[in-house]
Amino acid sequence: MENTINQIKSAIGGISAVLVAAIGLLVIVSIVFGQAASMNVIGNITGLVDGFIGSGASLSSIVTLIIVLSVLNK
């Protein structure tokens, strides 16, 4: 049972690493190509962070932001 849980944790960690790397690559593509890039990654990230700490932010959204950042830093 413990082995299965470790395998699941490892798989989720690998998927998270790939997604974080893809976000970094998309930010660089967005900076280099500007409006020619098909996605506005920087605008989407700005909107996400603004939702956490913008004018309508609450204590729960700030706690959620801290949890998301701690998960991404692992």
C-alpha cells in the first residue's frame, strides 16, 4: 500500500514538474513573440494573481495563494 502511494506521489510530482516547465516556456514565448503568440500567458497569470490579491481578495484567497505557491515550490 505504501509503495502504491509513493508511486502516485511520484507521478503527480512528475506531472507538476512538466506543467511548471511548460508555463515557463510559454511565458518566454509570449515575451519573445508578443502579440503573435496565440496565447496571452502573462495576461492569464496576471488575472489569476489579481484574483488572489486584487480588490475582491479575502483571507481565504491569500491562504489559497500561499498553498499553491508552496505546492509549486516542492
